[in-house]
Amino acid sequence: MAVTKYSTFDTIEELEAFEVIAGNVSEKYVPIYTSEIIKILEPEFKFVSGEKYYNFNSAHTVFLENTDGTKIAISNSYDRTRAFSAFLVHDEIRIPLNLDRQIHLGGEAALLTENFRENKNEFFIAIEHAKRVVKNLQDTEIPEDLKEEIVDIVYAIPKGRKAFIELDLIIADNYKSVYSFINTCISRYISGEYNLVLEAKNKDGELIRKGSKLTSRFVKLQVTNAIYTHLFKTMPELFI
């Protein structure tokens, strides 16, 4: 069996079935159960689906949606492989919702679920703020230097890629906002709509290799998180 098996699940019961604390965690490990957070967010948000990334650990992401189409994602695990995080999901872009990477240790982790229950409205306010961030991304023209930086982030993260010297990626000039450029860049990467100029000929004697469709959802999460972190550092005005 492959070590990076990807699967989906459609019910909270399926999620609860693998919400088991791994035997290799320390006594200080504090579980944060995704299923409990989902239930707290009801009835405003409804569980839609989930993704489990590997067959050897419990790393997963669940997706929820409300009646106006707002989508959020919660990522988590029970074996130290993934911190608890929540995001607004808008196309391929994810905006953290003040719960980015809560590790499973300490008092904050122990109180997170109850604090979440008591302050659910604050979480909804964070969602509205994230929506404004998306609007700022849509309304701001992207500088040329940021385009290059975003392309470098998206196409440099994947590990084990064969060495290449040039990326052939054409994105039309009408994708001129920060939002449209980033969303398109990620979409092209996920669908494999790009070419690589290799350092040396491949086994078929070719120097050009077409991109391949992304199969690892975890890599997608890494890419979107890296872009958000870069934007927050370089264009903080978008997050006010």
C-alpha cells in the first residue's frame, strides 16, 4: 500500500472513527477533536466533506459551508503531524482565521474547544475579516515583482521535483489583481498546465516536460499557506 494514500470522507462518523490519539505522543499531548469543533459551529455552518491525506497517520482537513456559500476548512491530526488550523476558503486561496497552527500542547490547546464554544461569535467575526482580505486581494493590482515571487513560491515548494532551469508558464495580462494572479497561478499548478525546461534530457530524449496534475492535497495546503505568509510580510496593508 502506498504511503501517501489520499481518501475522502462524507460523514462526521467517518471522521470520529480515526479520531484516536496515536501511541507515540507524549503525556503532555493535548487532543483537539475536529468533530467537536464541527458540532460547535452548527447550525451556522454545515459539514460538507473531508480529506484524509495519508494511510499511516491521521492528518486531515474538513470543509464546512454556510447558507450564503461561505466556505471554511479545518486542518488537524492526532499524532503530532498537523497542528489545528482554521481557514476561510475562497477558490484556491486560504486565509487563516486567527487559529493558525495551534499546537497540541499547553493550556491554550487544553482550553481551545471550550473557548471556541464560548466565543463562537468571535470566530464568525474573524470570517468576516478574512472576507475583507479577499476583497482587498481582488481590488489591488499585483506588482510585477510580486508576480515573480509568487511563481517562485508555488513552483519551488514541491520536494523531489526533477531539476529544471526554466518554467514555461503563461498567465494573461487580464489576471492583474493580486487575487486573480495568485488564484490562477495555483490553479495552473494543481492542474499541471505548465511546462518545465529540464537541465538534461529525460529518458525520452526531451528537454521539455509538461507539468503533472497535483495529487497530493497536502502540498496544495503548503503552497497556499506559504503564499499567505509571504503576502502578510510584504503587503501587510491588505490585511487591515
